[in-house]
Amino acid sequence: MEDTKRKIEAILFVTGRFMDVEEISKLCNIGSTGLVKDAINELMKEYEKSSSALQIFEENNKWKLNIKKEFNYLTTSLLDNSELDASTTKTLALIAYKNPVLQSEIIKMRGNGAYDHIKALKEQEFITSERQGRTRTLKLTSKFFDYFDLVENEIKLKFAELEQKSGNKDEQK
């Protein structure tokens, strides 16, 4: 069981994204998904008991190794030096909020500089575009969700929560 747990730990560490039992089993060359699930549960308990900054998170029957929430503040300086500049990040945030969205709508909101942002986001495979009449439809890719540790169907919920919090602040003024 220890060998199985260490294999799973290595896979979760290297991938850095949520994975289901079947995918973990396949990558570890372990035929029994039951054994893998038992090992994951044991690993989760080990991380909870230890003073490690790491933790295994479970969401919708998928698991991921990540830093504990209380240590997120340490990574903010790393994120400030990310591959995307601030204006491209803002364009990506707008695309994520409206996903899917017409490119013409993004250009109206962000200006002509957004063409360069969109090009960079497509090159880095965070978005795709499909021709739709005289414009294009922009959509988020699975790389976007993996990179930002998001579950595709929950992003709209996160934005709704932010809007609600923002609305509550406006009402308090």
C-alpha cells in the first residue's frame, strides 16, 4: 500500500490538476480503482495529520495535490510574475466571465489592444476561436481550467458569488 500511495502522490504532484480515480489508476499502472481510492483516502488522512503545507483536495470525485489555503498568500508574488501581463489577464478574465463570447464584444469593452491579448491567449492555448459571421466566438479551453484550478461548470457560480458580494458592498454605501 505504501508503494501505491507514493505513486499516487507523485502523479498528483506532477499533474497539478484534478484527476479521477480511473485516470490516476491508469497513470500509476494499478488495475484496481478500489485500491487507488483507498490509497487516496489514506494519503488525505496523512496530509491532514501532518504539518505539511500540502493537502489533497477532493471535488466531484476528483483529487488534486495543492497547497493548503492558509499558505496561498505565499504564492501571490509568484503569480504576479506569470506568463500573462496585467492587460492580457484582464482580457482573459472578461472572456472567462462571458464564456463563450464574441470577439467583437471583447474588443468593444477592452479596445483594439485586445486583438494582441486574444492572439497571445490563443498561442498559449487558454482560449480557442471559431469564425461566426464577421467576428469570432471565443471559448475557454481545458488548459485554462487546469491552469487556474477551476472546474468548468463552477466558474459561472464563482462569478455569481463575486457579483453578489460586490452588489452587497454597493448597497451598504
